[in-house]
Amino acid sequence: MVRAGSASMTAGPTLAVVAREAGVSVPTASKVVNGREDVAPETRRRVTEALERLGYVRRPRFDANKAPGLVDLVVHSLESSWSGAVLHGVEEAAYEAGLEVVVSAGLTRTRADRPERGWLDKLVGRGSSGVLFNLAELTPSQYAWLDQHRIPFVMIDPVQEPPPGVVSVGAANWHGGVTATEHLLALGHERIAVIAGHRHKMCSSARVAGYRSALASAGVPARPDYIRHGGFDQAMARTRMRELLDLPEPPTAVFVCSDRMALGVYEALAERELSIPDDISVVGFDDLPEARWVTPALTTVRQPLSEMAATALRLLVRMMHGDRPESTRTELSTRLVERASTGVPRNSS
């Protein structure tokens, strides 16, 4: 796959060919390509399918020799403080760079295994100079579209390992998993469970790998029944914590791979009238505002979300000016923030 900034590709079909294929006029096809709204849904569908079928490539409006003024930020959702921290970091860095930011949510999702082209066409139509994708899982077609249009982009905390050459920014997730587990081990815990996110998500796998590494270094076997997956969902994490509590030998501590899931763990423990940290210690991951608001305040691993986003924006600006980063992967350090949700196990008091 050719990456952004690579050699130009062979010229594809003209807009007139696309219009003829779709049975519409050239001005109508142009409206669809430019993201105009004044097109009937059925007509838009026919033009979009023709664009896909013929592999039409529209040249971007922006001039790489001019100072860029607009970038796009595509986020998974706007409904969490996680996204708020990312938005804050992008906004501050964009202000410093003299850029404006267009924010869209959930636009990389696919329907019937086909990429949603509408937002991609609008991206070119408004002349954006680059894109930041946060927690996005792009399809091969979407990667190819960005490459063909020579639009620079950076991934923030990508869901899966990006293709070779794609620039991404994330946190030191493996080290964060080690730090959280070592903290619990240092308190005297050995029956330590982990509630991970999605089984195949890159950041979740790295945190579990760090957990396993810390246990192995301490000579503590990793018990398969202590490793659960909660999909980064609060309700699912509550269910997984109930399952752990129902084990013949329940854990005395749990490392939860997101603060949002830790809220579900708190709920499950409250249902059983168990005290944190007297009955069980809890460590989260993220250091979102909620970690300070809950009672007791949550000990958690801080990943620098705003700094990650700002770093991604600065890398994108360099790429928009033709400068490729020396490394395609940038990892920012994590650190443990100790609060009131961890303590020595009851039988050690």
C-alpha cells in the first residue's frame, strides 16, 4: 500500500466518465464529490457507487506550498471525558499553530463492509490540509483513499496496529500495566486480577502484557481465571467483577484497564457491600476526572491524553509542510497516580 506523501499514482477516470457511468450530469456528480447536500439520496447513491467502482481520485483543493489553515479531527465519540481531553490537547496545539479544527464523531464506521465516503469527500471539499484520527479503525479502502488524495494524517491511539508507514501517537501502555501491577505487588497482593478492554485492541493487549510481565518478574503465576475482558464498557466491567467475586478464591486486588470500567467495578463491590480498599484494592487506567470524583478516589495510571493529542497535531503540521517524522510511532510515558483505592490485603494487616 502506498503511504501518504508517496509518488503520484496513475491518473484515474475523469468526473465526466463518473457522471456518464452514474447517469447524471457532470454538475450533479461534482456536487456529490464536493459534499453538497442538494442532491437526492438515490442520485447520491448512484454517483457514490460509480466513484467507488471506477476508483475516481479527486485532487485536493489545498496547495501544499501555502500555509495550511484547516485540519480535521475525527473522534470515535464525543460522549466521554476521554474525548474531552483529546479535544483540549488538539485545540491548544492548533491555536499555537494558527490552525482551525473541524471535529467529527463516529464517521469512520462502515455499513455492510463499505466505507462511508461522504465524510471523505467533504474533507477534500472544504480544503482540509490534514486529518487526526482518534481511536479510529480505518478500512483498507479508507487508507487507500487518503493515500490517493495525498492527504497527510496521524492516528491517535489507534485501535489496531496501523499499516507500515502510518504515523501514530499513543501511550506507553505496556509500562502502565507493569506499573499498576507492581504497585499492588508491593502492597503485598498476589491474588491480582485484571479486567482488560477489547481482547484484540492494541492498547488493551499491551496493558495485559505488562500485567503478566510484572507478575512473572515477581514469581507470581498469572491465573487464567483472573484475566477478564470488559470491552471498555462500564456495565460489562461490573459483570466481570461479579464473576471474579464468585470464584472459589476471589482476588484481593484488581487492575482495571480503564477508569470508566473501574466505575463498574466500584458498583459491583458496592452491591456485595465490600469496602475499597479494605476488602479489595482497585487500580484504574487513564486518570480521567472521574478518578478523582469517586469515593474512595481511584488510584490509576495516568496516560497523558491531552499531550498525546497535541503531539499528534504538531506531527501533522510537520507532515503538511512535507517533513516526515523519523519514527512512525511516538509513545508518551505513563505514571501511577496513588490515591485512596489501594492498600495492603486484609490478611496482611
